[in-house]
Amino acid sequence: MTEPVLTGGPLVSFQGVGMRYGRAPEVLRDIDLTLPQGSFHFLTGPSGAGKSSLLKLIYLAHEPSRGLIRLFDQDAATLPRSALPALRRRMGVVFQEYRLLDHLTVFDNAALPLRIAGRSFDDYRQDVLELLAWVGLGHKIFALPATLSGGEKQRLAVARAVVAKPDLLLVDEPTGNVDQEMGRRILRLLKELNRMGATVLVATHDVNLVAEGNAPVLTLNEGRLAAPRMASKAVVAATDEAPPP
């Protein structure tokens, strides 16, 4: 059995970070955040608190309005554009809206990060097949995204994000369209990747996922981030958004 990788220095560091869209008021304010290498955190908070915006700052889809962001021990503000592709290849991202490529099959969508990294088909074929089987899509490797259900698209998005075993994994609502058992399987997969050394941040409203995850919880409320804490199911339910009717 592979030994877990011990945590080290911060892979992600925010100091006094703010973020706004256009001329609107800041949606994130005075964010101080440290994600040590090899850590696992949940990110919770009511709808509109800024969870997705925080993830966007980490994967460099948006620039802060102020403050300092360091990723992989590099100042994000001074990174040359030529360095961004290599840095982003060290991240895996599961988006709420999936962002699958409609003209590619399930297999090719899942394998895309490996193709971009230059690995050969013969080298990655079996790994991709095994991962797709594990998330329950082994029978749909030739299907196109338009033929998949919402839950199947979500599982494919998770598979694509983790297939290259990224150093940093950002997950936005991974169980929004899957049943409870598949949610547990996704959590086990994320935990296994973390055990192998990946730093994982999961934004979620899923109280059961957080309660079963046994990991520190970061809570956003009105654009501000509270210090990490361990939370019971009751505490998470009290601080998060109520489920829709």
C-alpha cells in the first residue's frame, strides 16, 4: 500500500484578497486563506456567498481586485502568460456547469488532460477505462455528452478532473446531480487522491458529504471567510443554505 504524503508548505496562499466583477461591490473581501500541500478542506456557505468566485481566483480564471495570491510558491500577479498553461496542468477542476466538449465521446472527454499532457493513447487507455468504470460510465465510453443525464455528466466531469492525478484539485458541488451512494463513491475517490498527495478543496452544500468527509470546513458568508473548523452535520446545516423545496 502506498504511504500517504505528509503535508508540507502552502500550495495556495491568499493574503488580504478582494474580488469584484466590473464596478460592482466586492463579492470577496479581506480573504486570508492557506491550503497546505496535501490538505483536504470543504468550502461551505449560502448561495451567493462567493464560493465559486473563490475557486475562480485559485484557478486563475479571474484576477483579484487587491491582495496577494501565491500558487505553488509563485506570485500569481507576476506570472508571465507563458507560464500559465503549465501551472494550470497541475490543477484539476470540477465545474458546476460541467464544461464537457460536446463533439468528444465520454472516453475522449475523460482522457483530454492526458492528451494535452502529451501521453500516448496506449499509455493512458487502460487508466481511463478503469476510472470510467469506477464512476459508473464504463458502458458509455462511446456516448456523446448530449446523450448523458445530469448525474452522468457530473461523474464524467469528476473523472476528467482527476484522471491526471493533479497536485491541486478544486471541486464545485460534486454531488449536486448524483444519488447518495454515488456521492459517497465520489468522496472516496477524492479522499484517495488526497491520500496520494493531492491538495483538495471541495465547495459544497451537501451536509452529508461534509459530515462524512471528516475534514476542516471553511465557511464563506457575505464575502468573508471564517477560520477552518471541524463541523458536525448539525453545525453545517445551521450555517449553510437550506435545501430547495
